[in-house]
Amino acid sequence: MSDTRHDAIVLEPTSRPSDADTLTLGKLGRTHFIGIGGAGMSVLAEILHERGVDVQGSDRERGPKVDRLEELGITVHIGQRADNVDGVNTVVWSSAIKPDNPEIVAAVEAGARLMHRSDVLALLMESARAVTVAGAHGKTTTSALLSHILVNAGAGELADPSYAIGGSIQGPHGTLDGGHAGKGDVLVAEADESDGSFAKYHPQIAVITNVEAEHLDHYGTAEAYRRAFVDHAHHATGHVVLCGDNDGALAVLRALDSQAASRAVVYATRPLDALGDINGAAYVHIDHEAEASVPAATSGASAVGSDTAVKSDTAVESFVLHLPHRIADGADIPVRLRIPGIHNARNATAAIIAATLLGMDPHDAAQAAGTFRGAARRFEIRGKVAGVTVVDDYAHHPTEIGALLDAARRRFPDSTIRVLFQPHLFSRTRFFAYDFARELAKADDVIVTCIFPARERQEDYPSVTSHTVVDAAVNIEHDPQRGWIQAVPDMCQAAKMLAMRSNPGDVIFTVGAGDITAMGEVILSVLRARGERD
């Protein structure tokens, strides 16, 4: 096929396949996932496989997700070539795939059906009571929490839910992968707003954790980004659950029509009179000052096991939910979490509300939430050597970094907090440079390393480097004033530097959405070697 014909291929995430209105899982035929080892793609591939669809895929390199899929019996080609899609009926692509991808080109020439990953998720929602979780931050943790609650305390139709989450679920009995096709009638899914494709979803419950300027490379303006969330909320066939502590989410709530607003639930740590107009929505107060005394057990939560009662020495975030009569007869629900941070109190509240709206007793939901040990790469403690704790976190937006470091101060109030930060995307780094610097100033010692490019190219942003964030920090007050932040483009060198200047009692965070996660083991190795020398 000529280059001209390659250029004629248009991949648009918001478009739908021509037969979308009549499409069923049984009509997909042999289905090929391009980039099947990615977090979002591997989950959907696994669910389709469990539902009996003939699934295969390809990826540029081998990784843990590929290994898992192969263990399930799914064929994965390493390397992306035209002949990988021979005999394929449906090709699934994500927004990371370009029109000149050889498998896309071959699929178009062969007349195969092209489906964006969001089309697959929308198709799965049609036969389930779907709960989507959307927002600039907190999607993975909130959807993982809800799935964990249903898995561990659900009964009847709420037991054994399906879920499609971009991270694993860590509970008292081990770690669950982020994708599962259950026998129950509930599907929990992250709703990715980055490319506008979440406009295709029509869930029963739409959770919106927050709405802040993000993905402006796609939306152009913050207002267009907010409008997309308003549209998404209107697609919910049942309830919309929004965080009232976030001004963007409140703006979405106030923009809802009367019918959608009458089915909305807003939750907040702020009192009702501080929120202003909530457009007739139900209000759930997160009382962070109240003592959350959890009983030893409740009959409905016995499925959680012996770890159901969260003892005071393991709980790091406690609060009481005041539920209105419209949701749960005005119940007061104590919650004690193992995961730190007020932002996680909000995430857990959204999950408990959604579980309650699905029909679960809120006390049982809260008890199950208390045994949740986090989603992968969310405040994940990687190890402790010579008194130095190493923690990995996916935070890659200024608000997320601020919430992470606030939680770190609550969890480790007497520790020196050191951060190795890898910015994600050149465009995001340029747009949020000052905001990154402002939030990173909550740490004591920061190294900003190389930018993870993802879908972007350095040559398109020649002036944007790790120094961009450091330069933006010049006028930010910090104690000590000098030397708290520096740029070290070599990630391994930066990791070793932080490890070598740490002291017993310090906490080192590796932060970012890219390959910075690999630096945790580098830091631990240096700490071990230093300890042996000492």
C-alpha cells in the first residue's frame, strides 16, 4: 500500500464502527488487539477471552501482561507486522496507535472491523449494570476500591463482578489483576477521558472524582474539557456521583439538567452550606473529624474474612459518612482505611456510595473498604532498607502530587521526604511547570529527571526538559531556601544520588506515570550496598 493510502487512514477515538448498533460479542469473530500488553488493552482482551471471544494480539515487546495473557491461552505476537492480522475479523486499537501502523494498514486493506478500545468497553456495558469512574485523578483507586468491595462483601448478583481497571487490586488475600469477567451482573470500569472516547458509555452509575484542566492537547480548553464531563454525566441511566470538594465537579453538577440532577449524589468534606447550590442533589458528608469506631465484625461482611475488622494500629485514615435518607435511611457509617490521605477518604466514599446504590448494605461496604491495601503504584511501599522506606506512586498531575505529599506527611510526620519525579509528556510539563514546582515544594528534597515522552517527541518541544520544572521553582518559598530541587536527566544517576544522601527514617518516593517505577529497586539496591559497606 502506498504512503498516500496510508495517509488516508483516519483513526478517530470518538467514532464508532458502522455496525455498532447491532454489534454483539458473538459477532466480533477473531479479535486482534494492537498493543495488547498495555494496561487498558490487556484487561479488555482478558475479559473478552473469558467471555468466549477468540482473542489474539501483538505488542512491541514482552512484559508481565503479555506473559499473563499467554498463560491464559491467548496468542501474542511480539513485534507488529501486517501478517499478524491475517484472518482476523476485528482489530482493536488504542489512542497510542498511529494510522501508519502496519497492522492497521493491513486490517483496512482486508476490510476488517476497526474498534477503538472504548468501543469494546461500551459493548460490554450493554449487558451489565455498569459503573464508570471518570476524573482527572483517582480513577484507578476508586474503581479498584469498588471492585474490591464487591468481590469481598458482595452477595447474590453483586458477587463476582466484572471489572476493567488499569491497575491491580491489593487486598487481604493477595493481589487481583485489573481485569476479570465475573458471573455477576455488575461491571466496574475506568472511564478514560483523555481522548473523549468516554462519550460512548451509558453506565447505570457514573462516578466523577474531579474535573480539572487536563488533556488540553485533545480538548483545547478547560471549558471544552468540562463540557465533556457534563455530557458523560447525562449519559448515566441511573445515578451520577460527584465530589463536592472539587470546584470542577461542582460546576458539572450545576450544569446538569433537572432530571439528571435529581439522581445525583454529591459527597464532600466541606459542609453543605459551604458548597452553595448543589442543584437538588443528595448530599453525603465526609466527617473527617469524627471518631470512626468500627465494630469487630458485621454479619453481612463475613466474606472479607478474619481481616474484616481494621484495628486502630493498621488504619491510617478514619472518618464517618453521614448518608441521607435518599440513599440509606440517614445512616452514619464509620470507615477506617489502610491507605493514607484525605483524597483516599474521598475515593473510598465514592466507592461506598456506588456500592450502596447497587444494593449493598453501606456498613458492609465500609467494612470491606477497610481491608483494601491499595491499587498498584498508588502509595505502594516497595521496601525498607537501613531505615529508609521506598515508596512508588503513579502521580503525574500537580494535584495528584500535592495529594500524595500531603498523605506522606500524614503517614510519615517525622520523616524527611525525598522525591524522584519523572514528568509525563512534554506538553503537560510545559503547561504545569509552576504547578509541579509548587506541589513538589511540599517535599524536603526533590530531583526532577528525564521526561517520559509517551506519545510525544522531544523535537516538537525542544525547550522543555527536566530543567523546566526546576526553573519554575526559583521564586517558590522553601525551607531550606537553597538546594531543595535539582534537575538530573539521567534517571539511574538521580536514583543513586537520592539513595546515597538519605538517612535512617527518611522516605524516598519515585513519582510519575512512566518507567520511573523501575528506580525503586535501584534505590533499594544502593541502600543495601551502602549498608554492607558501612
